[in-house]
Amino acid sequence: MFSKLLATIRKETLLLVRDKVGLSILFIMPMVLIFVMTLIQESAFSSMNEKGIPVVFVNEDQDSLGFEMKEGLMKNELIELQDSINGKPATAQLAQKAVSQGKFLVGIVVPKNATNAIRNNVASLVDEVMASDSTEITAVKQNSDSVVIQILVDPIAKKSFLVSVTSTLREFISEIKTKIMFQEFSAQMKELIPDKTTAPATAYEQSQFIHYKETYASVSEDKLIPNAVQHNVPAWTIFAMFFIAIPLSSSMIKEKSEGASLRLNTMPSPYLLLVNGKIIVYVIVCTIQFYLMMLVGLIFLPMLGLPRLDMGSHYFTTFLLVLATSFAATGYGVLVGTLARTEHQGAIMGSLSIILLSALGGIWVPSYVMPGVMRTISSYSPLNWSLTGFYELFLRGRGLEKVWPEILKLMLFFLGTMSVTSIINRKRRIT
């Protein structure tokens, strides 16, 4: 039994090595793809106007600023606002955890006494106006009453998308801040100077009491900043790994047309044992392919002035996910090779189905900007399972405790494809 498996592995290795053009395409094409797509997306600004961005809102202020921010954000069509997490009122700690787990794309935390801080600073401005000979005064220096509104960000959010969201939030929050300051300024001035109906605009326009702090909700201690390299290298590597289905299915169809498959089927061995040689060889190829693509992000992309890929610190978990992805890709290739009857059918079926699965899986367009129905469909793509796993490892700093469901789903997908392949082949033997 073992000698038969070794003979099959040797046969597949020889066939693969002899096809130097096909072998070079397997490794060179993905490298070029990563170079091109990363360079394009690093410099291009993607305009995303989808509705329903999941945002969690934490109102620790419980005063004018917090209430008006919540009311205004709920009216914003760009945002799907929630102030509770799993049925519990949202807190800063719960929001940090929820955003880091991908339940929300953005979190907003309004600190305690934020409105009071604005009122205190307005009172200071009034005192300066009254003490000054001119209404043209300088801005009040930042002091202990400054307000820091924290914006929590999921590390998987692309930078261009993040800028469009946070700029909208900043603009809206600034409007509310100015409104509250104007009201308080007018009230304070009216008390001091009953006959004065207007307050000098320059005093509060120049003031900057509210400051912003963007924090990527990741458990990683390295404070990793997401970029095009972190997104594109794993995404297009997965795409390239699944494209192994085309040469693998072509090899299987060639065996059918040349009669080698018929001779193998006459051997007193189960079908899965005969195909195991292909699986082992192509899983090894996929694994080598993955780490070569990682070298592109680690070494070559920084030479072009792009950020260096950060693979996180969970190397063994990464290896397990790579193996699971390799098995899933190989199993899918075996299924395509079994279903197709000609090389032409195999090439079309393999390429089009992989492009479709990659589009649905979030390789081409991030799944979080898809409509709700498409997000649900996306969660059934094996490429999405793999991509989600690498996002957890590379961007969120998670380990095996978060990635094992994706590894399990990929291995179940592999077992499912092999089961279907075995059933189809058994039926064809009978007929």
C-alpha cells in the first residue's frame, strides 16, 4: 500500500517537474499579481459609499454632546449605529473587544464629563474676552478640560475606507461641538453683558478643545498599522493557491484521455489511494507557493518603498492555516478534474469558478462593504475562510483560539470535495 502511494507521488512529481512552463507560471504569475495589485491599491483611493457600516457608540458623557452625537449618527445613512453589545449597554472595554473581534468596523467612545469640559473651556474664553481689550484673542491652550473622543478601528478596514468614514465622523462631531460652544458662549456673555446679543466668532472658532485618538483594536503589542501590503499579499496568495486547480485538473483529464486513468482504476486499490499522490504533491507546491509569496511582501515590496509585511507572531498557527488552505485548494482541483471531461472544460470550469469564489470571498472587494445578502453568501466561500484566518493572524494579532474554526472549515471542505469525487468516480466505474 505504501509503495503504491510512493509510486504515485513519484509519478506526479515527475509530471510536474517536466512541465517547466506550467511550473514557472504557478510561481511567477502570483508574484507578478501581488506586485501589480499592491502597487495599484497602495496609490489608488477607493471610493466606497455603501450604507450600513456597523458602528458601536459608547456614551459615557450622558450629557448634551453624547446625546446629540448619538441622535445625529442614528440619522446618518452611512452608519448602522448600536449602543449595546450582546444585549448589554456598550462600555469602552466591551467596544474595544467587539471591534477587535470584527463585530463592528468602528467604535466611538465619548468620555465622561465631555460636555462639562466644553462648558468650562467656554467660561475660560469668556473670561479672556472680558479681560482683553480686543475681541480678537488667541485660542485657549490645551488644558486638563480637553476632550478626547476615542475612535476604535477594526484593523481589517482598508485605509482609504477608514479615511472616508472617520472624516465624516470628525466633521459631524465638530458641528455638534461648535453648536454647544456657541450656545454656552452666548449664555455666558449674556449673563455678563445683558445688552450684548452677539459673541465674537473668532474666540471659539480658533479653539480646539476636542481632540481625536484613533486606536486599532488589535491584541497585538506591535501597534500594527494596516496597509495595502497587509491586505493584498495574503489575499492574492490565497487566490493563486486555489488556481492550482487548473494544472491539477488538466493533469487528471490528460490521464483520462491517454488511458492512464483507466489502467490505474484496474489496480486493486481504492480510488482515494491513487489520487493521494496528486494531493500530497500539490499540497507541497501550494505550501511552497505561499511562503514564496510571503517573501515578496517581506523583501521585495519594501525595495519599492512599500511597507514591509508583518506576519504576526503565531508562526505555527500560520503553518496550520497554510496547510488547511492547501488541502482545500487541492481538493477543489481534484473535484474539477473529476467533473470535467475535457481539458477545455476543466480550464473554463476551474478559472471561472475560482474567480467567482474569490469575488464572493472578499479577495476582490472587502466583504464588509458588500450588501447584507452578499455578506452572508461570502461567508460560505472557502477563500473567505482562509482570508479571515490570515486577517486574524496578521492584522488582529489573534492565535489558534480564533483561527481554528477557519482551519476546521477548510479541512471539512477538503473532505467534502474528496467524498464527492469518490462517489462520482465510483458511479462512473459502475456505468
